[in-house]
Amino acid sequence: MVRENKSKIFMAVTFLLFASLLVLGFRICLRKGVDIGDVYFYKMNQEVYKADDNNYLKLQKQEGIENAVIVLDGEKQTAQLSWDGSDVAVTYSDGTVIHGTWSGEELFDEEGTPIIYSERYMDDYADVSAYGTSAEVRKAVLSEALSRISRNAARTRGSVWNMLLGMVLYAVGVLIIRNPEASFFFLNRWRYREAELSEAGKAVEKIGGMAVMIMGAVFLSGIFLL
């Protein structure tokens, strides 16, 4: 009876943990947004992308001109996006102008180089700092993010596949912990006349199952993306 109760408690705890990891995974992996340096800005609505209260982007369209409010590390600046077909000019409040062409996937400079790698715009920087990550980000990178928002081309940070991998690993880890002997002799029992693990063997197998379970939790939750 005691053993059965422990098994029920173990399954209840692992299920609750799985549900929490699944919710966290959806929030981290599958919410759309844009990257600016190492900081990810999540899509809040059609106009606002936000990392935290000190870092957010707001883009509003008005008569062919898009006005952007940019708050990075608590510092506010503004910019205007002027589109001519797939060509865009991003004019910042400090006078910096970034020119690019939107390909449908990313922004390129006049020479056909992805603008985030363009040597032409290597000297214009903005500061961004959120949830423990600080960096100087080139305005070319910021312009690419604004263009992506403008063209409704936000991307997810992770994928369904890493979450599915996490689910499989998590489930395998739980099964190993619940029945270490069956997992150890899986497809291998036929080699032995009388197969039985010692208590030490079961403990080692459970530790391995816990490691697999933790690995599954990492992939499922998407915390490795932070």
C-alpha cells in the first residue's frame, strides 16, 4: 500500500511538472517576436513588441510612414520607416539613416549583403539591456527588427520539434525511474536465465532516468534559449 501511494504521488508530481514545463515551453519557444542582439522582444500585439518594461518597440502606421517608438535600456528614441516597394529608409531621431531592401525574410543593404552583417553600418550603435543581458546593438540590427515588425515577419524563438523531443525524453526518464529493471533489460532479457538488478543497480538506473528526465525538461521548457 505504501509503495502504491508513493507511485501515485510520483506520477502526480511528474504530471504537474510536465504541465508547468509545457506552458513554459509554449511561452518561450512558440511565441513570436524579434531578436535585437541577445535580447528577444515578444510580440504583445500588432504594434508592440516587448522584452520588459525598459525594452520595447512600438510601430504605428500613418499615411505611408511608419513611426517607431524605441525604448532600449530605458532610453527612448524614435524612428520613421519610409517604404518604396520593398526598399526602406529607416531615419532615427539622431539623424542616422539606414537604407535597405526587404527580401521577404531579411533586410539587405545596397550591395546585397544582409544588413546585420553590412560593413557600411558598423559604427551606429544603440544600447539594450534586459533580464541580465547587456549589449551594444548596431542600428542596422535594430532596423532589421523594425522592418520585420513592419512586414509582419516575426519569428518564433524555438520550434515544436525541440518541444516534442523534450516530451519524449521526459516520458522515457519517468518510465526508467518508475521501473528501472524493465528499462535496463529492455530487448535484452533473453540473454539472461534469471535476470534481476541489485538495489545498487536500480539506484544507478534511476539516476540515469533522472538525468534523461532533466534533459527532457530543458528541451520541453525551452529554457536553453534564454
